[in-house]
Amino acid sequence: MNMGANKRKIMTGTELAGWGVPLLAMYANLSSEPVLQNHDHGELFEICYLKRGMQKYFIGNEEYNLRGGDVFITFPNEIHSSGDNPQSRGCLYWIHIDSTSSCLLGLDKDSSDTLIKYLYSIKNRKFRIRDDVASGLINACEMIEKGEKLEIIVARAMLVEFLYELINSENCQENRNIVSDPIAEAKIYIDENIKEQLSLASVADRVGFSLSHFKYKFTKETGMTPGEYIMQKKIYDSVSLLPDRSLTYIAYEYNFSSPQHYSKNFKAVTGMTPKEYRNKLKNRTK
């Protein structure tokens, strides 16, 4: 269903549940959604793939910072949340796997038990996966949504392969969150000049890339476009001024065209208006 500028698709049904997959879902957010409160999923694994954007999750006091290309896994009966952080702008796919299923994705009991055992053996809750691995989950969601019998059969096989590749990906050397020197240099330059009117072309030129190649590399390595990174950095950097400065001062300090432009982007990034965020900060100091 549409949620303003945001899109969300949730697929459930008796056929999916019969495979031990009671839910497949995705969202594509152009603005932030409310925080994800503490919850668990009973006997289900939850596997999330963040295709684009950044997101924080918490299990107990342990914080996990996701960026585009990361997988995040919670185990059965495990309480988790996004803390005080909204569900941010970006695109996320997630799947629930029933740890008690005796015919997971149409497999026989022995095969189901083996696959579930390997899922339990995953040690790293957050790690990166290759685009071709992620496409298995994405394409399966799209095929199941069509509802045609042949597509559903193929989607089921794709999900088996996705789980296999997921288990193998955990210990892959490619899971190291390496950012190349040019992109690291670009991030430092952006961070140091965040109050300025930054030109992507000038940042690209600074690190020796064409604009198109810079956008591709930055998005590939950080999980968000350079424009999204700059906007999030501006908003979160400006938070420290909220208690003492007017919105007009902050807006022009960070090179927004108007206080209204600043407020609109502030809410899109944080899920709150500047006034609501200011009140939140005041309540913390009481």
C-alpha cells in the first residue's frame, strides 16, 4: 500500500506459511517512518536486507549500524528495535523463517532441519552480501507478488538458494566494510565542509572521478547516494544548534534555501519536525 511518498508491500498467506515463510515484505521510504518499538517474532528468524540507505537496530544494548548492502538477522524470540531512531529513508526487504518448520520451502524434514541448523549457526548478525545474492530475495518477492503458480515455484527455489548463499556469505572476505581511499577522502571533505553549498561535481573532481563514476562508487560503497549522505549529514550536524538557535539561523548556516526547506528535510530524515526534536532534547536534560 502507499503511505504518502513511501511504499510498503507485505505478502502473507496460507501457501507462504505452509513453506515456513509466513511473511515477505519490503518498503521504499522517501521520508522517515516512526521508530520500531521493542518486539520479537516468536519462533521466527527475521532476515533484513537493506538495499539502500542507513538504519540503526538494537538487540538489548547492542547497536548495529546498517548501510546499503548489509543484512541484519534476529533469531527466534529475540527482542529488538530501532531504539530512538526512525525507520529511515531507503529500501529494505525482509523475510520471516519459521524455525519449527518441517517442510521449509518445500524441502523434506531432514533438509529443513539442516537448513535451520545452519541459520542458527550464523554468528554475525550484520554482514554484507553481494548484489547477486540479494537479487535472489528481491526477485523472489517480485515473483510471489505476481501470484502465478510457475513463478511461485521458481521463487521458492530462489529463496532456498538465497538462504544457502546467505550462510556462505557470513565468513566471506568481501564482508569487510571497506571504503576505498577516494570515497573515504570524499566523505572527509564533505564532513569538513558540510555547512557549505557543496557541488557533487567539485567533490568528484577532487577525488579524480567523473561525476557519474563518483555517484556510482559512492553509492556502491556507502549504501546511499552522495546527495542523501550530504543531506543526512547536514541534518544530524545541525541538531546541536536546535536548543539555542532559531530555525532561520540554522537553515542559512547550513545553506538551505529557507527555514521551510530545512524543516521539510529535517522531518524526512529524522521523522520529527525540528520543534518536536527540540522538545525531545529538552526532556532528556530534565
